[in-house]
Amino acid sequence: MGDLETRVAEAVKFFWSTRTNQNIKQSASGQRDAGARSAVTGGKQMDGFVSLVGDLLLQAGCPAGSLHAGKRVELPGWFRAEKQWDLVVVHNKHLVAAVEFKSQVGPSFGNNFNNRTEEALGSATDIWAAYREGAFKPSPRPWLGYFMLLEDCDASQNGVKVAQSHFPVFPEFLSASYMRRYEILIQKLQRDRLYDGACFLVSSASKGPNGEYREPDAELRFEPFMRGIAAHVAAACKTDLLNG
């Protein structure tokens, strides 16, 4: 996979520069959204990571025509008609893989964390139900991935109080920061097999533009995440080509 750390650092740089450029454009147009929402509504911040994963899948043997990002990324659901994924691999009419790329930057971590949690659980539950009901037949079980980049700052690192009005919360959540909560969430998503692979990176607004980032959990590093999807996609495409 070449110099993986350098390529991830470039994607981190792209993330922060894109956010900055979106804020500048909306300020110049006089239509700036409230708070940090101007960068969020501009979209595309995660395109560097989508492109990186896509490029590595092509290197692993995925045919270019089977890789989709930005367009033709809709997949049917069971509880809703369809959902747009960020990256989809469909080879010889078989669904091979689908990946969701998410990010969160402060200052509002509370409500956004709950939204991200519900989205991650809902997307996985929906697509696996659709798979169970034969939405992708004759596809074998696809590989599902979840990628998250979180701002590394005081607000995401500080411990958060929990409400225990009637029953105690699980002990791992006591005084856990939002960063720790994300780590717990994404680790559980992977261990419970809601997603076959997951990656969790953190980066600060001061050092991120230089490409600096951290991987708080060894289970959720980019390299094993990438090796997992690359191996699955390479094997699936090779098998289909031989049988085609």
C-alpha cells in the first residue's frame, strides 16, 4: 500500500483546507450559516479519504467500473427505499462493499454525537435487513465499513456527565469524553459485526492542516481497516472474473 501514513496525512490536510475554504466562500457570499455549519453544509470535506480508499482498492485489483463514489451510490434499504453511501463497490451485479465516511468538528459535540450514533446504527440495521430479504441477490454477504474523523480539542477530550434517572449506565460511559464515547461506539459497531471494518481518527484544528492526526484505538487504525476491505474486494472481484 506504499507510504500509507503519508497518504492519510494528505487526506487530513484536504479535510481541514476544504473546511477553511468553505467558510471563506460562504463569508464572501454573505450567506454564512450559523456557527461551524457553513463548513458542514458545504460538504466534500471527506473526499480526500474517499479518494484514498478508492485508489487503494483500484491498486488491489478492483476494476474502475465497479467502484462508485459521488454518483450511483444509492442502495436499497428495508426500512426506507434507498440510501446514498459514500463509496460502493458493485462488480458483475454483485454488491461487494459499501462504506460510510463521517466527521465531526466542535463546538457542539453533544447532539451531534447522538445523531451520528443513530445514523450509524440505522444505516447498518437497514442494509443488513435489506440483505436478509434478498435486495442484493445473488450477492454474497457484502463488506460494510464505517470511517470517522473527530476534532481533537478540549471540548472532545473533557469528561461528560451522564444522567442516571432510573437505571445506571454501563460503567465504560461514566465520565467518558465525547472522544472516548466515539471510540466505544465505533469499537462496538465493529465487534458486534454491524460493520465489518471501522476506522477512527482524531485531528486538531491547529495541527490538522499540517497533516497531523492520531489513532486512539489500535483496533480502529486505518491500516487494518484498509487491509480488510482491500482483501475482501480483491477476492470478490477475482472470483467473479474467473467465474465470468
